[in-house]
Amino acid sequence: MEIVFTLGVVLFALILFIGERFPPDTTAITIVVILMLSGIITPEEGIAGFGNSATITVMAMFILSAGITRTGALQVIQDWLIKWGGKSTNQNIFIIGIIVGPITAVINNTAVVAIFLPMIEEWSKKQNISSSKLMIPLSYCSILGGMLTLVGTSTNILASGLAKQLGYKEFGLFEFSKLGLITFIIGLSYLVIIAPKILPDRKPPNSSSLGESYNLKDYVSEVVITPRSSLVGQTLCQSEIQRKFDLDVLEIIHNNTRFPQPLADKIISVGDILLVRVNKGDLLKIKDEKGIEIFPNVQFNNETLEEEINTGEEKVAEILILSNSSLIGSTLKDIKFRQRYNATVLAVRRGEELVRERLGKVSLKFGDLLLVQGPKQSFIGLQTTREMLVLEERNLETIRQDKAWTALGIISSVIILSAVNLLPILVSSLSGVLMMIFTRCLKPGEIYGSVRWDVIFLLAGLLPLGTAMNKSGATEWLANHLVNLGGNISGYWILTFFFLITSILTEILSNNASVVLMFPIAVQVAETLNLNPYAFMFAVTFAASNSFTTPIGYQTNTMVYTPGGYRFLDFVRVGGPINLMMVIFVPILIMRLYGLEIQ
């Protein structure tokens, strides 16, 4: 009955993960609570994930990555891109690969992609190349580079912790490096030689203005306040037109003087011109009810409208919702976005969908792209938050450039101390965190905002699930049935089977969830068949960390999905061949490189 119940909980978890009704970390903690209530695991075992060395190491690496980001240590790379990037797409992708790959070997790849997204956006404009030709390669190179070392991705660190939990030695810092380097070369070669021919041209450089991309002229208008208007003499706040209608006032022009945000306390006078975001239906209602006139002489096209919004101290830019954002699951109305950030959202792009009406009721998701208008000073503030990413060159005022070399020295020391076995990676990374604070690369209060708490709670919640499967006998039961079904199949094909199944699970769940589910089963099968368990550990770890076929299988794919203007099938067409090559080559390479002959 314990086996049946535990497998039922696993099935329930899979349904929740796939359905995405709740965030993955919430699902993981829910599963832990169910297992503790059932008695399958003890309360101590239920919370053990929070004290697991893998969880703490991942947390420390997030903080170290934030130190690199906050000091602008990687900003100099933009100059390299411009100088050495070349003119062809093939050259561009090659340069991105040889720069991004090694960096993601030591810095969390989501942090690296967050740094490079604005760089690639600006660089593609200067090179007159569509950014959609470069953003998928950026994500894929970061994924491939993450497998060069143990700390390149949280999945590797989690797999190392699982190996220790199952009674085997933890993985060394460069345990995967031989295999990772070969797969990186294979993947980069494909991206440089073949991918440019099939990468979509979704955002042509000669028509990449925001006005055209979002078709601003269809829902931004100018209205004039007439003497008969009921709005005369009221402040914008008192008028409540922004609350009653699907409308945002972007700017007020009074006697040829432009008043930017905040506008709530501005008194509306006869002759004032209001630049508003509003749909045509509500615009006509406001005209009749409030006595305004639609400005008759303004015939906007997208370019002139974008110039109108970007005048003076005002600007418009795109902002990406990051995976650790507290805005996820909330609406713009819930969080009072305009008041909180002194900026107005004009539209929300989600994958192929463009939302321009009833924005206050849209529940935000990871990967959403917001078109935001407001004072330039507001965007400097937005650049400092770790919840959103402004897709433009980072303002140098927001980073501590004088600490850049210090931050690089700290993270290099962490890697070296661990590589030569002077300190375990857990100890060296925590020491690095303290040095980031002591040297003022990070302020003490910034370390909490730099941690991806969703990942930490996901890891802490998934680890007890593995414990429950082992304690209940579910892992052994599944392994025995797989052995019986396998019959006389060779060890190579069993290894390939686990690689393939883990790859599929990663595309529909998450990389960390796939490792926790498949890792103990793979090890149990190897032990039952007297095969080398490390071969199966490596296969599952690599399969979980190499997700290319969907924009939802890996977080860096989600991050470039909307900014690149991609469609879902673009990832299938471009990433599918890489996944296929991995399925074919990785099992063979595991056996050959590590001497793990398994029949």
C-alpha cells in the first residue's frame, strides 16, 4: 500500500507540474506536506531538503552570480561582441558561443542570459541582424556551457547531492568536463553551421521599432479637453477615468508644456491634450460621457507615435518578467504597477499572444514581455530590481564598476579552491558569499533578493520525494519492472532508454524534477543488472540539463521566447536535432570517456 500511495503522489505531482496551475515550488512543498501527513516520511526527512548540501550550494551560487551582475563584471564583453562578432550570422553565433559557454560553466546560466539579453538586442540592431537569429543560440549555448562543470547548473549540483544520498561519492567540480566539452563542441558546431539556415527571421532589423512591433497607433490616441468637459478643474485622480475605463494617461500637454508621470495630482484644464492608451470602444464612451474630443489633426503612424512617447524625459521600453519575480501570479492592478514603479504598461506580449486591453486584469507569468512607458528616471530604478529585466543597455549608474575585478577574483577563488580539493564546493561557495559582502560587491540586504527562492523551495521539496520513493520501495518496484520488461536488451540500450525518457520528462516538467524522479530508478536498475551506476547517473544528469525542444523545458528558453518573437514550433525545429544528437552520442561518449563499459 505504501508503494501504491507513493506512486499515486508521484502521479499527482506530475499532473500538477504539467498543468502549471500552481508554481513548481508550490507543487513541490505540497507534495512534501502530503508525504509527511501520510507518515511515508518523518517531519525531519520532510524538511531535510532545506539543509541539504546541494540546496545550500545552489543558493550560494545564486548569490555569487549576483555579485558578478551587480558589479558589471561582464559589461566589457559587449565591446568584444562589437569588435569580434563579424557580420554573418554564423560568425555572430560562434562568438556568442565561445564567450557565453565558458562563463555559464561557473555562473548560473539564467543570470548569464539575463545579462546578455539586452546586449544581444542592442548588438543585433547595430549589426543590422534580426535578434531572432541570435537569441535561441544564446539560450542553447548557455545550456551547453552549463554542463562544463558541476556548478554550471543547479541540476548538476542536485544530482551530486542525490548520488551522496544513495551512498555514492559526490561529483567533483570537473566530473562532467570531458563529456561537457565534447557535447558543447557538437552543439556549437550545429548552431554555427546548420542553425542559421533554419532559425526564423521573426524580428527584421529594418522594422524592429517598438511602435511597429506592438502596433501602437491602434490603441494610443490624443484627446483634447473641451470647455463642456466634466473633467475640467479635477485632478486626474479625482476624475477616476483611469479606474472606470480601460484607459491610461501617459502624458498631459498644457500650454505646450509636457507633464510626464506621475500625473495623479495634475489639475485638468480646458485645452489640455491627453496622450492616452485606450481601446476605440472606451474612447467613444469617454467622449460622450466626459465631454472630450478626439484630437482631429493627429494622424499617427507607428514611428511618429514612438517619437511622441519618447520625447523629453519620457521613454518607452520592453521589460521581461523574470522567473524569481514576486509579480508572477499577480495582476497589474493588484500590485499597483503605475504607482509602484511610476510607469505605465501599454501592452503585454506572451509568446505569440499580444494583450492590449484590460491590462489591469492580466495575471503575469514568467517570460511575459511588458511594453512600458514612463520617465527615464523610472527605468533606472527598474534596472536595479532583480524581478524584471529592462531590454536595453544597462545604465552604468546602477552598477558598481569599481568592484568588478574584485567580484571576478572572488568567484575564481571559489572555483580554484574547490578544483584542487582544498575545500568542498559548499564551503568555498559560502566563503565566497561572505567575501562578496565584506568587499562590498554586494550589500547584505541584496543577498536575499539575489537568491532564486523558487528554485530553493523546489529543490527542498523534491528531495524528500526521492526519500519517500526509496523508503516505500517504489523505486525498487519500478526498477524491477523495468528490468523484467527489458529482458535481454543490452546495457547500452537501457542507458539510452533512460537518457531518452529523462529528456522527454525535462521538456514537460523541469530539469530538477526529472533528475529527482529518474536518478534513483536509474541507479537501482544499474545495481540490479550489475551495470555501472555512474554511467546511469551521468546519463540522467546530462539528459535533464540539455533541454532544447520546447520554450518551457528550460528557463533560459522561456527567457528568450518572447523577446525573440518566436513561435513554439521554432524551438522544435531548431532544438529537436540537438536533442536527437545528444540521444545518439551521449550514451556512447559516457562509456568511452569514463571507461564505464556496460555490455
